[in-house]
Amino acid sequence: MDIMSDVAGKLVSFLAIALLSMNALPLPDDSIHLGDRATGVVGGRQTAALETRRRVHAPYFPETIKWAEAGIFWFGRVDPPGAPGQNYADVRVAYTAEELVVYINIEDYYIWYDTEATPTSDLTRYEAVAIYLDTAHDRANTPQQDDYFFLSGLCLYGCGDGSNYRRQARGTGTGWDTTWGGSWADGTWASWWCNPGPNSNECGIDFGWWSYIHIPWSTLGLSGPPAQGTIWGLGVLLYDRDDQPPAGSVAPEYWPETFDADSPSTWGELGFGLATYTPPPALPQGTTVIRRGLGASVVEDSWVGGGGTCSGGHEGDPDNDNHGGDTGLYVANQSLIADFTCFSKSFLRFYLDGIPPDKTIVSATLTLHHWGNANPSEAQPSLIQFLTVDNTWEEYGVTWNNGPLARQNLSATWVEPLTEFPGWPGIPYNWDATQAVAEAYAAGEPLSIAMYTADTNFHSSKYLTSSETGDWNEEGRPKLTVVWGEPVASVDKHVRPVVPGSGEVITYTMTMIGSGRSLTLTDTLPDGLSDPGPIQTTEGSADYNTTQRRIEWSGTPTTGQPVTVTFSVTVQISGPVALINTATLTEAIVGTSTDTAVVIVDGLRTYLPLVMKE
């Protein structure tokens, strides 16, 4: 019988075939077992690669939106003055009981808008920004009726009711219906160095412009906001002109980097409500502290932007503003785009090799020390956000323009202003890093994050300590504290020997960790094995279903209690052939956990010669 044809998992099939045909020393007398999250191996443990993600979590406000607390992401780059050039944008997102609001703040050194726009004018030839929504999150390949876009064109003077500077459309299933007349509103303005400012490149540079896009739920066919935890598709498309037409055209920029206006499947995501995460149940076993200089810890960090001297943007070099060797980290933002030179982000990377393999992350906490801020007499508290980013940046190479995009904003902490120097190591602040560490650990990757803020106030810059600080201040270095443990309601399966001969007895051992709730375990025997002998268990009850050829166990062990189920069978076929079976543990809240064991009957062995030299 060709047992391999009955195996669903391609990885298991590949492994079994490889083992059947390998030329090697005798295989060890231990199990080949494959857990339920195997897509690779890092450091001897199975891993599941990080999925590509571009998601912003938008908070709900019962009354007036507090933009300093909004969800935030960014895209674009800052080209130095000299038209035409690309632009950078911060995008803040929030919602109320009445509407979704998106606030786009755009650095733009040359601002041009249509002073005589009509309902048929092409607003995309000037400064404009469009928001795309996939309200069903069905990620279709063409715009469906649940897909919308809202385009806001810049207007400063003589705008009337603003309708000539707005465009909208709804999906039809094959394209966009631009005659759709959904009701919404926007508000735009700009900042410049000297008059006449926009629509002229004669007097210095402009600083940028912004748009607030207000979309009522009723326009989207809803009676109120989606339930917290709902995910929609989201895209942003930014248009730009930097000189009098026909000159000055700049290619559009967009978010995410895969964005195609006509394909919702390429858009990013909007999550309603703050990010939430509940780690899988686990019995805490240990704590790993990661901080540069502590044991074998590897930590990298750098900041980009204006820092404490507001030397970013046109006052600096966004292509070369790396500060990987600085002893400080800086975080700053505000609503006045004229102060873009002060905006700052910090990036940090923590390698997780010190966490033992095959553990569950119970909790993780990032600790940074605050030692200063801009203008102490006028500084306001800042909500500094913890965002995961792609692990593509280099400590001594990351800049404002090549820095990674945010994967998602996961937590935030208020940092209070200092009116005087607090002394070293500074004031410690903590951020919840549990979800981010759990995802990175499962993927076998370092934790890679950005610290940024949606702050709107003047003097928002906060000064923190980096890993470059001297050993005299090691307590002030960025620190990641990870509590890990053994997963409960999980199964681990082994078989011995792993390369039996025909007629030989093999023994399966399955180990579980109790959750305090009812558990059931099943394990169907493959053809080629006898019925089992006595089934031994340290807790609960076990039987053999002869009709289904299935081991069946049930019990309610206490949280953290280990349970072992053991049984032996006899191999009844000749090989070489692979026999594969999977144990499935089910718990009502946690769900299912599986582990697969493979034996190679009459596996081929090739012995290498022993060569002795004197």
C-alpha cells in the first residue's frame, strides 16, 4: 500500500521521502515529529514566517477626536528642495459614533492647486489625496460595491462649498462608478515660508499641506461604526504637482507599497479599535532579559529625522540622516507641517535567541529611559506609540527616506515632560510588546520596531537613551523583558524506535499540559501497525476504538499538570515505507494542537567507512 499518497501535508511527505532514500550513518533512536506550525527551522525549532502586514489600528472617540492619540502610519520620501520632488506623509486615523476621519499631513516644498476647479476638473493634476476603503474586506481583484474612494483636492481660497475639490466613487464589480454621489466632507490648508506661497516657486519653499477627510457611516450604508475588532481594507493615493503646468508633474505615491487603485486585494488594512492580544495559555517557566551588554544580548537601535536640534527635512539630509552611533533616541511629531524639520522616529531591534525553543510567550515588556525633551517650560505629554516594522533596516544605514514602513501600531505609553534633568539613567517607561515578540519568536526573527507618535503639540520631542550609552549607564539602555512558559492544552508526540524493522514493537508517547478545562486526545493508527497493547495514562481515561483504529483519551488535568499517554504496537508490514500518524488535542477555548510522528520501516542504511590515521 502506498501510504504516502494518503498524507495531506506536503512537508511531511517530503521529509518521509528524503528519509527513505538518504545515505547516512544510522539514524538516531529518537522521533521525527512535526508540530502544527512548521514552515521552517531556526535554531533547531520550527518556525512560521511573519506574514506581510500593513495595518493601522484606529481608536474610537466618544466625542471630539484627540489627534495626538490617533492611529498613525507613514509613507513616501523627502526629496531636497528643487522641483519636482517626492513627498512624505503621516496618516492619522480615528473614528466616532458618526464618522470615520482620516487626517493626512504632507511635507511638500512646492504646492500647486487649481484655483478654478469645476465639477469636471482633473484634480489629480495638482495636490490631492485619495482614501480607498474595502468595507467588506473581501480583497477582491476588482472594485466591488463594498469598495469606495474619496479624493480631496487642495484648495486655499475661493473654494465655495468645496464640492468642486472633492471626488468620490463606488465599485461596480468591474470598475468605479464616478457618478456615485455619497455625502462626505473635507478640510484642507497649507503652510509656506513667504508670500505669495502656493502656486509660485519664486519665494523660498513651501512646507506642506494637509487634509481632514470626514466619511459618515451613513454614506457607507451603515447605521453606526463597525464593531471593535472589525478589519477593513484601506489604501492611500497621494498626487503632487511642483510647478506651473505643464511642468512640475510628480509620480503619485501610495500606501501600502503594493497598492493598485483598481485592485482591493493589494490594499492595506484598517482595524477598528486599539490592538488587542491575548497570549495562548501557558505555565510560566522563566524570564529572559535582553539588553546590550547583558550576557549574549544583541540589540541594535538608531534614530532618524530632526532629533533634538530640528535638523531634519530641508535643514538636513533625509537620505543620510543615520544616527546609529548616537547615545540618544528621539521621537517627535506635530500637526504644523512647517516644523517637519523636528519630526523624529527611532528604530530598535532585539534578537530573541536567548529565549529557549518551543516556548509560549506569556508577556513581553519594552523599557526605555526618558532623560529630556524640547522646551521644558512648554512641553506637553506625548503618547509614544510602539509599532512593528519589517526587519529590513540596518543600524548604521537606516535613514528617514529608506526606513521601513510600519507593520502595525500595537501599544502606546504616555511620556510626561521633564522640567529639569532627572539624573541618569532617566525615567523608565514601559510598552507592552507581547504580541510583537510572540509573532517574531514564532517566525524565528528578531523583534523589529519603531517608536513614533501622532503628537500634535509644539515642543513634542522626547529624548530617550540608546544602546550606545556607556557601561556606566547600562541600566538606561533599551531593555526587553520576556516571560515565557510551557504551552497548556498542547501535545508533544514521540515514537521509538524511529527506524524499526518488520515485526518490531514500537512505542508512542504523547505528552500534554493541562489547562484546567476538559481535554480530548485522538490518534488514528495507520495501516501497517497492529492494534495497541494496554494504553497507559498518568491522568484521565484512554480507550481504543477498534472500528476507527483510533486512540481516544479524555481528562481534565489542572493548569500546568503534565499528562503522558503511552502505548505500543507491532509493525506488520515490510519496507522501506514511511508510517505517519498525527495526534490531535482539543480544548474548547484554546482550540486544537497537533503533532505528527514518522517511522521508517526497514529504512535503508549506508555506513561510512571508518578511517584511522596514525
